[in-house]
Amino acid sequence: MTLPLLVVLSLLNGCAEKEKFIVYGSTQNESEVEALIKEEDYVDRSTVIQYDDSMLVAVQIKPLEKWKKTKLEKKLQKKFEKKYPNKDVFVSADYKIFYEANKIKKDQMEDTKLSDKITELKELAKEET
Amino acid sequence: MEKEQYQQLEQNVTPKPPYLKNVAKAFFVGGFICAIGQAVSLFYIIFFNFTEATAGNPTVATVVFFSMILTGLGLYKRIGQFAGAGSAVPVTGFGNAVVSAAIEHRSEGLVLGVGGNLFKLAGSVVLFGVVSAFFVALIKYILVTIGVVSW
Amino acid sequence: MVMTFIFAFIVGGIICVIGQLLMDVGNLTPAHTLSTLVVVGAILDGMGLYEPLINFAGAGATVPITSFGNSLTHGALAEAEKHGLVGVLTGMFEVTSSGISAAIVFGFIGALIFRPKGNID
């Protein structure tokens, strides 16, 4: 049972390998943002959406570090706020936000809708049970 | 026969449960139910506006719904006989306890039968859940007030 | 995402194993076992340990009965944090557990659409 599982796992990982760190929107500081995230070794994958001066950083934390999710989210939020003080940064490690961020990229969402979508996702992420 | 003697005898006569086998069954059935729950969670996250933090509620409600269907068809009891705690510990077991009591007492009427017996089997879980929530909140409030911990 | 399924399976399985051991080794009745687990869930949430478990294992932590204790305590704690001592009391009316409400509603519906199948246990 374990062998096919491992094969599936490695296949899934292999596919994802190519685009582990994505930056979408204005690409002016793309490599800088990417480097910033890569410094954090607990981040497995990430998608960053940039629009005007708002920035949505959606990350997925490595499975074994996930129990620290809330803490790591805050840590990354602080790091980005410090680096980009005049930008409206929002960091989330929730799968929903990551999924939606990837959808924005895949659908090549237009700029007019983008800012509304980012606001919507922010509100969603703040909801509590 | 003295009461103690009887208990002694009872203990000697009662066969020891096959610990390892029971544990394995509980692990696999319980784990399987939780994996189904994870699939339900993922469904709500992808197709509805639920985040990982908020998907727990609809997930629990949905697996309780599954449990109602299985209970109504008389299948949950059979799973329970095989899996022991593996099917009792997930909330589906709680759902089963409530639903089966409701169905069983339907003939006595909706108010006295269903209403009166709904929590016959599962009431203690609700009781201890709510009471312990109250005391945990109270204790934490006191600890925060005297400055031992923060919220 | 695949790993989340595996951890949900493992963590959920382990919680069920604890329940099984309470029954077999601890000689508790199922009702005692489940009540114990609910109280443990409430205490873990009070110590702030249940949320990390949910982050780690997803449904592996939200599907076992321990999550009742967690969600009930969560409601009470949120009220206590907001309104202080009064909140501890009003928190009792704010406590929410979708599992309990769902069981009540589906229990009622189940009673309407299904017929009894022999004795319950």
C-alpha cells in the first residue's frame, strides 16, 4: 500500500516543483519578493499577488511545521510589513487563500476586479469559527 | 457470596479483550472516518467560501448527516460492532447515538418520544462538554486576571 | 495537500486508539470514555493546544468528539475575553457546536423518515 502512495506523492511534488514560488501582477520587485520568501525555510509553496500598493502573500507551510501556522503567519506578516512599509501587505497561510490566489493567476484576472478580490479574501481569512 | 468475592470471580471469568486487535481496528476505522472528513473539508474550502479555520463546522455537520443515513439504514451499528471506539469516538458516533435514540422512540410521539429521548445516550457528552467549557473559561479568566497567562 | 489527508488519518486514528484503550484497559463504559474525551478537548483548548492540532491535522482533529470540547470552550473563551467575568456567564449562551445542532436536527429528521431496526445499543 505504501509504495503506490509514495509514487503518487513524488509525482505530485514533481509537478509542483516547477512553480513553487509565484509572483503575479506588477512584477517590478518579483525576484526580491521571491528571495524574501525563500529565506523562510518553513514555506513550502507561495503565490504573491501584487496590485497597486496592495500585496497578497499566500503561502503553504510545510506539513510538519503546520501546527505553528498561526505563529509563522504573523512572523511573515511582520517581515513583509517591515520590508515594504508603504504597501498594504496581507499574509495568509490558509489553503483557501492560496487556492484563490492561484486561481487569480490562472484566470489572469483583470486589474479592475483584482482589488475587490483581494479585499474579499482578506475578510474571509479574518473570519473566525 | 460477598460482593467482593463476586467481583473477583467476575473478573476471573470475563475474558480479556484482545487489546492489540481492538486498537488496530479503532485506528484504521477512526482514521478512515477522519480522512473522509478531510475530503469533506477540502470540498467546502474549494467550492464554498470556507477557510481551513472555518471549514470545521460544516464538515462536522456533514459527517453527522452521513451518520444519520447510515444509522437509519441500520449500518452504523454493524460498523460499531467491528470498530469499537473507531466509530464511537468520531462525531459520527455521537450522531449515531442521537439519531438511533430518536428513531427508536418515534412511536411514542414527537414530543415525549423523540424530544424526551433524543439525548438519552448522548446527553452526558453534551453535559460534560458545556460544563467543562464553562469551568475552563472561568479558570482561564481568573488566571488572566491575576496575570499568570494571557488570552 | 496530500500530506494533510495522511496526518488527518493518523491523528484521528490515534485519538480513537486512546478511546479504545480507555474502554479496554481503563474499563470505562463508552459514555464515560466519550465524556472524558470531551473534557480533555475542552482543557486542551483552554491551554491553547487544540488549535495547533487542527492546523496540523485538519479533520483529524475536528472530526473526533474532542472537537466538541474545543468548539464549546472556544465560544466561552471568546466571550470571556470580550466581556470579562460577565462574558464567562454569557459565554454559556454563546457556546456553539455545529455537531450538537446538526445531531438534533438530523435526529429529528431521521426519526421522521426511518423506521426502527431492532434494539438500539
